[in-house]
Amino acid sequence: MFEQLRILLVEDHPFQLLATQCLLRNYGYHDLALAENAEQAMRLMTQTETPFDILLCDQCLPDLPGLELIEIASRRGFTRSAILLSSLPVNELDNLKAQALRNNFPLLGYLSKPLNHLELSELVRQFPLLGPTEK
């Protein structure tokens, strides 16, 4: 059931975007949309009829910090939840996660690059529509 999630992947580095897309597909996630920056992501989100289940977003985008994109997307109902993807130090990521929780953003957590399947699975299992009774 987790593999049916609609994921919007936002990553500004072309190699990281391709590598992350390949990893997600190898992990069984096939309903993917890709964007290289916040502007492209917003365009994709406004063009779809249903919200994305997960916004998997790089924190260090060239046009807008990832956490701000998550805030905008959740406020407008474009995404149900989000995961930050970053190579920032853990203490900075912890601070961003705390900020998101204080502001009631739907952040499931963060992942360091490159993606780790077990860490991704743990965060995805927190997705609200896929609780223990629906597994």
C-alpha cells in the first residue's frame, strides 16, 4: 500500500534528482512527479486535482527553502505530508524539524542524502492515511 503514495520529489541538482528518482523506483514507489525548484513544484501542485501524499523536498533549493515550500504547499492543501531531504548537519535538520512542529507543518521528518530505504520506510509508515489498521 505504501508504494501507491503520490510523491512529489523536489531536488535542484540534476544528478541527485535522477539518483533519488531511481532509488524511489527501486524501493517500489512509482507514482512520482519531479521538480527541480520550488517554482516548478508549485506549478505541478496547482495543476493536479488531488494533493500529493508526500512532498519529498530538498531544504536548499535555489528559489525557496524547502521548509517554506512545505509551509505553502500544506497551507494551500497541495500536500498531505512532507519529508525534508538534505545533506545539512543533523543539528540544523533537528532545528528545522522542531520549527515545523511548532508551526504545525505536516513534516514527517527528514532524511540525509543519499536516501536510505529503512529510514524512508520508517518515515512513510507515519503517513496519516496508512495507520496500523490499513497495512
